[in-house]
Amino acid sequence: MNPSSRPQRVTVLGATGSIGTNTLDVIARHPERFEVFALSAHSRVDELLAQCLRFRPRYAVIDAAGAPALRQALAGHGLATEVLSGAQALCDVAADPEVDTVMAAIVGAAGLAPCLSAARAGKKLLLANKEALVVGGEFFMQVVRQGGATLLPIDSEHSAVFQSLPDDPSTWALRVEKIILTASGGPFRQRDPATLASVTPEQACAHPNWVMGRKISVDSATMMNKALEVIEARYLFGLAPEQIEVVIHPQSVVHSMVQYHDRSVVAQLGTPDMRVPIAYGLSWPERMASGAQALDFLGLGALTFEPPTPARFPGLYLAWEALRAPAGTTAVLNAANEVAVAAFLERRLRFDQIHAVNRATLEACLPSNLSGLDALMALDQEARQLAEAQVRRLS
């Protein structure tokens, strides 16, 4: 069968998270265009089972502890979905010859290996995993080029930039002066920095505009998510660090902007709904219905912009520092932040100490000899150990 005449086969990595569930919502709206090939989850057996019953994938990947229960439940429903587990299984369902598109929505450095597998196999790779670029950097982009993969950003900000750039990437350097990433400012945009020590995990996870997982919600509260997005943008769009700017835009209507050398600005606007960039990625270079509400310009009110202050969001400014440091420093920053955020969510670290752990780990871990995935993962582990030591010192 001609591939163009059959539905696009999609693997969704991180299917039970917010990006994964929104991806499946969009896919369900277009059954004639998409077919789910594989779904993965870390440990949520019940949620993954429900998705398998609805979308009937060929494969489901879950951790070893949850695999027997999922396998038994699927068999009880007479479903032939094969249950796999382990890191290699994620890579296999990302690179399978029958797969056309991979939604990479696994949170953290664990998502890097399957992203690399999809890139090497030349897939259409929809990247919602910041860490693939933050950790992988130029190495990851080299694999994308060598594999002939199509890399499309799914973060709302990077999708907005991509939609605002010329179609021909070879012209970007000649035309683009800078990109401007917008940030909501999270729940503590107007809070006195002196009071941040008392912030609880519940308060940090209460985002004013977006419904997200706990880790990324904390990152939004510290604006470390925007630091990671700055790093991601540098590699996605081939820009120098000084060509990337961040502004706080509390309404989350302007998702990001591109300023050209003639000082004109092209922006992408929309309701704060992740189904919009997901639908754009799935249908690119076309467009299709996402299920999101249309933007009501008459009901918008004022759109405001303000600078992110270092006193309230010191973590943001580590992005440019890490980009100017030796290769691999961005991977150190990512690993440290994952450890620090986990410790905060476990109530072993104060909210205001997340930045202290990140800063101390950057100073203690000096990357070198980064020759491939194994070297990057070794650096990641070293940074995590150093960050955990900092957590213990502060707690």
C-alpha cells in the first residue's frame, strides 16, 4: 500500500501525561488520518489500559513492575496488544519501520535515547521532550541530520516560533534578528521574592493558565522551564544565545515572536491549549482541526508584557550562562534541576533552594570528552550525584 494512502502510524511516548493525552485527543478527532502504533507510560497501568482499549495499539510499553498487570488486563479484554518493558523497548517502538511519526513526550533525560532512535530511523519526530535538546545539544541535532528525520517542536513557544519563521531554514540567519519567547510567569509572578521560602508543592503546581504535570509546573514556577526552552531554541533554530529573549506575558495568548532585521515582528497567537501545537505537528505541513476554542479578540482585554526579574527568577539566567560554557553544561543544568525539583516535591528541599542546588552543581561538575550518548548519560549521572549531595547538605 502506498504510505500516502493509509493512515499515519503514530507512536506516543509518554501517553498518560498531559501531552500524551492531548495527542490522543487530537488523533481521535481524525481517525481517517492516524493510527496508533504504540503507547508508552512509566507506571500508570490503569490509564494505559484505558488508552489501549480505545486505540488498540500493536504495542504498549510500561515499567517491569506494571507489565504483568497490564498484560493480564489486556488479555482479559481479548486485546492482542503486546506488552513490552525496559529502555530498549522504548527505542524499538520509536524506530520500528512501520512507524511514521513519534510523539516524544517522556519527561526528563530518560526520553533522550528513544528520541535518538527515532531520529536515526528518519521519523517525523514531534519533540515535546525538552531534555533531548538540552542534554543532547549539537550531538542530537547531528543525529537528526544524519538520519534524515523531520524534527518539529511541540512546546507551544517553539511551535509558535517555527510557525512565525520563513519556510526555508537556509534564510533564517539572513532574515532573523532575534526570537522572543513568552512566559506566563507562573503562580509567583507578583509574589515577594522574600516569601518564596515558604512555598509548598501544592502552591507551585497550581499554574494559572496551563494544566501540566507536577515537574513541569514547578519548573514554570521557577521559570527553569523557560531556561530549558532558551537552550532548546538555540539548537532548534541555530541561533546565538544573545539572539534569544524572554518576556513575561501573563495572558498566554501570544505564544512567541520572531523579530526580523527590518524590525517587523511576526507572532503566533491562540488560546492556551496544547492541542494547537500538537495538531500542527501531526498535520504539518498542512493544518487540521485541533479541538481548541477559537481566540475571541473582542473578549481578550489587554495583552501585557513585562521583564522577568533576576531576584524572582534567578534560574532563568542560568540558560545563557550554560550555553556559553563548555559543551555538556546544559546537560548538567538539566540533571541538577530534575534532582532539585524532585527533592522539593518530596519536601526535602525548600522552593527557594532549587536554584541553589542548580548553581552549586554547575560549579562542581565540569563536562569533558562528550563523544556520544554513553558519555552524555555518564555526565548526567555524575551531575545527579553531585546535585543529590547538595540537596543533602541543604536539607
